[in-house]
Amino acid sequence: MTTIEFLRQFRLGGYALFDFIASFLGIWLLSPLLTKLFLKMRIKIPKINWIFLTLPIGIIAHLLVNTITPLTKNFLDLSGHYILKILILVLIFFGIRGIKIIKK
């Protein structure tokens, strides 16, 4: 068993905790750079909004690269997992709530 397999064996509700921790830690570390990048495009995205958008961005990224993870599969499942869908929609709402377009 490799180290990554060992780390991914710890699960909560069928989802690997390591994946969530790595995603949120990665966005937390990248958020200052992403915020500066979007400021150059005159879009102000506060750093906390990146945390809220972590899971929705992850779902979109997995769809773009055609890698269906359990979270992506459950989100796309039309017949269930409504709590997950509501959670993702709430995260999108809070993620886009503080975004502002900067006018010249």
C-alpha cells in the first residue's frame, strides 16, 4: 500500500478526507495569488470566497478532465444526494456573494 492509498483510506460518508483536506489547503495557499490575478482583470474576489468555491471548482475541474470522482458522480446523480446538491449550491451562493467588478 502506497502512502497516498493509506491517506485516502480514511473516509467520511464515502469521501476521502485526504482529498478534502488537500483541496482546501491548496486553495487556501493559492488564494492570495488567485486574488491578485483576478484583480488584474478588475475582478475582486476575497480570499474567503475561494474557500467557499473549492468544492464547486473541484467538480467543474473533474468534469473538464473527465475524471468522475464519487463527489462528482453523486452531484450529477439525478435521483438522489439532495443534501450534497444543496450544499454545493449554498457554497456557490456564498462564493459569488462577495465578488465585485472594479470599474475604472
